[in-house]
Amino acid sequence: MKELVGRLSALDPEASETLKVIAYFDALVDGRVGAEGMLRGAAVLSGAPIGHVHTGRAEGRRFGADGAELAPGRPDDWPAVPSADGSTVWLERAGDAHANDAMVLERLAIALSIQSVRLDTSTPTRRAVEVLLTGDASEQEREEAAARLSLGAHTAIHAVAVPPTVRLDRPLAHAVVATRFGLARAALSPDDRAPAPRAGIGTAASGLSDLRESWRSALVALRLADDDEPVVRAADLGPLLQLAETEDLRASPHPDVLAIDALLATAWSERMLRALAGGASQRSLAADAGVHHSTMGARLHELPTRLGYDPSTARGRTRLDVALMLHRLAHARFDPGR
């Protein structure tokens, strides 16, 4: 590792230190260096101890600036970066951070993730799931993917969407895939039982040709899931599912969605509006908002002007309920922390 670090000086002297760090870790990846070698190399390169801990473990391995292994430790308050495989790397530098410390950690995390994928025997399964649900694959590739997963051509199956950070509670073929709403864990289930505490269950697919449609519906269902209803089944949405899919094709939000945005910038909350759409009384709305019922009466009086329709009527309540659904779809993302 020290030899490889020394080679950095042979690079173009005009190249930035950041590019040298990138080139260094690219060399480790191209050389198929193992995880231990990558950690030793990162420690030597940075001139400070480097640590690595797997998810669920209290302590991880540490290596000193000379590449020697140190006593096990934890990230604690040291600068740390999560790897895509769920592990964490950190750097223990006494005193001020060096300019490339963050880059060393980032490239190390990427390198370890690549190395993990190479060793992961489930990679072919994940790739098969991607081909069936999201890839622009040929019919032959789809049939090969189905064969790998032991799916019959006419097997009834549900695509399931789960937040990427949530683990499945039973063994199902799955993969984390990129969607226009952020990363999501895609799974294939033989039934509509939720495989995780929060999930969107797609419509039943009677064959391979229906799987992508099931996946699209699963994404709609997951975007509608919340703390009150953490599991949503697309089949339960009825014609609202088609409305949601059509709304996704709009170039700009529906005017009713914009009206909800404007209301939420005032004293109204999404919870209160949902209660109103559900037929809650003025007094119960006032109690929920912590205001006098006369104050709530004044707010309700303004709603027809603000919304463009009267939410006190049966049709108005239905329209408000649909508008709230479209509002959630317009803003729902699967990014961590959202």
C-alpha cells in the first residue's frame, strides 16, 4: 500500500490532490483489492487512522496511518460516511481536518460498496428484479430473469415498493432501484401481504407483461402511505389509481394541489384538512387546532374562496379528499429523512 501511495507523486504534477485521491481508489478497485487492503490503503493515504463497521455491529476494524491494524472501535464523533452496502467508514484525525479527508472517506465508501457487490451472491437475483420491473429489456431477457427467479410465465405476483432503508421481514427477491421519486426497494411477492412495516402493494400481475404495471401501482401506493396508514394496497384505490397515474403525467400540478399548498402555508394542516374531508364537525376541528370554535368557524367560512369550492358539501368533501391525495403524490419522495 505504501508503494501505491508513493506512485501518486508520479502523476501529473498539475493534477489536483482530489484527482489523485480518485485515481488512487480507482487503482484499488481495478486491482480487485479486498476490503482489508482498501482500509489499510486509505489509512496510509490519509495519514490518519481509518475505521469500518458493518451494520448491526457495535465495533469495527481500525487501521493506523502505517497500515497496521489497531484495536476495534466505533465512529463516535469522528467524520463518517455510510457505504451503499450499509456499513460505515470513518477517519480519526487529531486536530484540523485535511482538505481531502472528506474525499478519502467518500471514495473509500464507494470502493467498499463495489467490492461488496462483487462478492454478493444475490447480485444476479437483484439484477433479475431490475430487468422485470424497471429495465428496457428484451422479451428474451425478461424470460431469462423470470427463470432465474423461478417465476412461471403466468404466475400471479405482486410488485411491492418499500422505502430503501427499510428491510424486508421475509425472504423475497428484491433490489434497490432508482425511480423519479428517489430510491425504493422493489420486491416480488406471491401475495398481497406487506413484507415490511411501510409498503406499497402493487396490483396483481397475471403474467410477466403485467409486472411493470404492478410496479407503477406499487410506487403510487407507497407515495400515499403515511404514519396513519403505513401500508397501502393499490387494488384498494379503485379508479383513484388511474387518476393518480394520469396526474403523474401532468407537466404542472393541478390547481387543486396548488390550493392545498397555499392553505398549508396558513393555519391549516394536512391532518385538519383530512379530518374536514372526513366530515369532522366545526367543534372537533377547533379542538384539534386548539382554537375557539368561533375562530374555526371564521376559517371554515373562508375556505370556499380559498379552495374554489365548498368543502362543507358532499361533493366538496370528495373533491378535497382527492386534492389531498394528489397533493401527497406531488410531494412524496423516498429520499432518506423525508
